[in-house]
Amino acid sequence: MQRRTRIKICGLTRAEDVREVAAAGADALGFVFYPASPRYVSPSAAAALIGAMPPFVTAVGLFVNATPEELLTALTQVPLQLLQFHGDESPEQCRRLAAAAKLPFMRAYRVQPDTTAADLLECEDAYRKASPLFRGLLLDTFVEGFGGSGKVFDWSLIPKELAPRVVLSGGLSVQNATDAVSRIRPFAVDISSGVELAKGIKDIAKVRAFVEAVRLADQAA
């Protein structure tokens, strides 16, 4: 049976992009609640955007080193279904935040040149043991600061036993998506800058082409 790689498009800021990205076949849409990001949306703006989403598409909130109070304040306005922690949050901090929110979460791991396969497995194990709400690692490329990197890391670092559970991010594009999915076979892929006209403004033609490139890999597998 063919396995379908899930697709998350992150950094949405406009209602028209939300509608078009969902129609293109995205499984999840990401909204950035990190004020320093050029793709930041306020809770009230995010609530309106999520209101434009069709059923069975997941709304994901990206937070960076948020306090429980900041997270819960956002959630009073925004009907998120999954949290993405993209800062320095420890397993215990993620456990507390997710428990307070009563929502599952992903943890972003920013891969560095000296990262090893063992590091990734140990990290996943630590977060899984910390909380029953942990759903998996999102692998991105390390850069100074927080948020998406737009850069590719060495995919060969990902252990084969971990790959089916991870969300692959960092430098994905229409050009390399088929190769990435074919080589890694991740559970999902996550892209933001690779399908943009400008920061926070999606290029719908690129979104459609990215979805098609991922599906091409699925069909080949």
C-alpha cells in the first residue's frame, strides 16, 4: 500500500493563501506566533485565518520560548490543533506547556554540522518519555536566531529507524522535494520560504508544484 507523505505549509499570513494552499492539497497549515519573525501573526489575525480553513486540515501554531501565560493567552483566541515548539524548550518545559494547553506538540530540532544520528534518537527519546502529548521531531537546519532556516542539512544524518516518524524541513523546494522524500521517506515535510513570493506571502504556483513533487516521490516508492 502506497504511503502518503503529509505536507505542512508554514508561515501563512493571508486568508487567500490559506484557502489556496488548502485547496492545493496541504495537510497542515502553520501559523507563526513568534513576534520577531517576519511571518508573525497576532492571535486575533490567526483566528480569522483559521476560520477560512476547510475541515480535516490541521492548524499548527509555532511558538518560540513562549511562557505558559503567553501560550494560553493565544489559545483563548486561536483554535489550534497542534503545537510546534521551535526555541530552546527542554523536555520538561514542553511537557508543561502541552499539558497546560491540552494539545499535542512537535519539537523542532535544529541540526548542526556536528549532529549525529545518536543525537537525534536521544532527543526523540527524551521528549517522548517526557510527555504523552509528544508527536515527533521536526528536523530543521541550525541558524542563528529562531524560525525557519531555508537551508538544507545533511539528510544522511537521519537514522533509517527514525525517518518514518519525523517531519523534514530546512531548505526544501520544488526542485529538491522529490529527491528528499524518495531518499528519506519522512512522515511529513514542512516548507515555508521555498514557496513564497515574499516573507509570509505564498506563491500558489510553487505550492502546487511542491505538492506535486512530493506526490511524485510517493508514487515512485
